[in-house]
Amino acid sequence: MTKNTYTRIIGTGSCTPPQIIKNSHFLDYEFYTPSKKKIEDKSNEEIIQKFQEITNIEERRYVAEDQITSDLATTAIKDACKDAGIDKESLEFIIVGHNFGDIAEGNVRTDVLPSLANKVKMKLNIKNPECICHDVVSGCPGWTQSMIVADAYIKSGYKKRGVVVGADVLSRISDPHDRDSMIYADGAGATIVEAVESEEPIGILAHSSRSDSVKYANLLTLGESSNPDYEGDELWVKMSGHKLYVYAITTVPGVVKDSIEKAGLELSDIKKIFIHQANEKMDEAILSGVFKLYGEKEIPDGIMPMSIRKLGNSSTATVPTLLDLVMKGKLEGHEVNKGDYTILCSVGAGMNINSIVYKW
């Protein structure tokens, strides 16, 4: 039989920032509506309780004062290299998926000069000039989109080994007067990928993507604080939560189904679905939508691991971090075995969606 080139993950890593921020952290906040009216008909206790019921977030992680996004990405890569048992100098590319670059404590301005990938290479002290660096900015699907780029590099023969990172620090770009700020978290996750020649399909088998920008580009943007009396001209993350929810639950299932069909598989072949940790109720609705497309009512227990309860929504970092937790046996009740088919999926600003079918 003829051997083909496939992209295989040989190591995973992550960086979970040190500050544990519980929901009680927000009890003294002053929240305003998107129309800049102070919320006075509900107490913060009620707002937080409703928030937790919808998202299932109990706590999230924030960076230390002296940490920035490229620091988290660097740590995650070191962890992934150790897991893979490789020398960092053997990396031929570094791709970092993120949204806001480096943001220093007390300064909302983003820093992407040079790219985070170049900063990471510097911090890792990788001297190999043939190790190329670039960033991918694609909303929350930044890591999945970067994996698709890496797959193209490898399958074309351009590169044989590299690292793909998803890293974001959202705590410094979220409006303290917006209820949505409670969703956001910080973190980084990394995967070492390399080319493998195999007669049997392995690694990345297929992927499907779509972007809906004409109608939905304004669902996640940067905007002024919700507090009309806020002094400063900073721009913060702004989300049209309900519209995004409706878009995701109606659109993501079809992309997942398309990726499964491209891989020549059935839904019953899929053992795990690693999906962007944005909102647990939304993810459950997306999963239900996938099964409905196949006419299935029964959803297998444990098919969709979740980390959002303790880690919150760290955007591009959620899927690779979740993957690392499961691969290292750090998420109780979840494991991935050789030969398992899994989905790696994300949806976010753009609006962009990716779904990757991966065989271990």
C-alpha cells in the first residue's frame, strides 16, 4: 500500500496562570447594560447566580502582574516539548493563535511588534533560523485555525515538525463594568505536531471551516466601556451574547458533521469532542444539534469533556488546554486511547468556525 503524509500530535502542554478568581470576586463590581444603564433591579448576587447557571463557570484563572501572553505561550511550549521528548531546536515553525498580543499590567494597548511567535522564539532562545514564526488571529478558533495551517505546511512537504499554540490574556481587555467580563480568563495551550508516513490514515484526517462576516462580524468587537462615566478612551471586548449563542448552536453542528463526513466516518465513530469552552449550556446545545443532524437522541456520557467550570473562557487557549488535561489524565473520567477518533472544534469572532477530525 502507498504511504501518505499525515500530521500527528506528539506532545501537548499548557500554562494555567496562578491567580484563582472565584465568582465572589465580582460582588463589588458596578455593572451596566450594553445601553450604558446601571443595573439596579438585580443585586450582584443575583447577577452572578444567573451567570453561573448559564455558563457553569465557578472560577477562572488570571495572569500574575508580571506575566504577559507570550510568557504563557512560552511556558506551554516548554511543557509540550518535554511531553514530546524533543529538543526545542528541532522545531521548524512556531505558530501562535491569539487575539490581542501582549498586554502589560495597567496598559490596555496591545503589543504585536514583533509577532508573539517571534517573541516566543526569543524567550525560548531557539537559534535555528529555519524555524519560522508567525501569528494567526482568528477569534477563539485561533488554535484550530493554526492547526489547519500547520497541517498544510506538513502535508505539502514544506515543514516536518513545529508547535501550535493558543494563548490569550483576556482579563486585561475585559470591561469591568460589563457582565460578560466574568466569562473571560487567561491561559495557553500548545501542541507539537510532526509529519508521519503511514499506510493507514492517522492524525489529522479532515477538517471543515466557515466564516460568516457580512452578517455576524459585529458580534464580537472592541468598544467603549458600558459605564458612561468611565474616564479613559480604552476599548474593551464587547460581545452580543444572545446573537452569538443563536449563531453558534445553529451553525456549528453542520460544520462538525461536514468534517466527519470528509473523514469518511460516522458520528458513532467519534469518542470525544473537544470544543471551545465558551459557555457550557451553549456547548451542550451545539452537541445536541450535532446528534440531531444524525437523527440521534441519545448522547453518550463523557463524549464532551469540559474545563470551563474551573478555568473559564481563555479564548484560543481553551481547546489545546483541555486536550492537554485529558491527555495527561488530569480531567477525571476522561481519557483518549490509541485509535480513538476525536473532534477539535471552535467558534468565535469573525464569525469563524473550525472542526478537525483527529485519529490518535
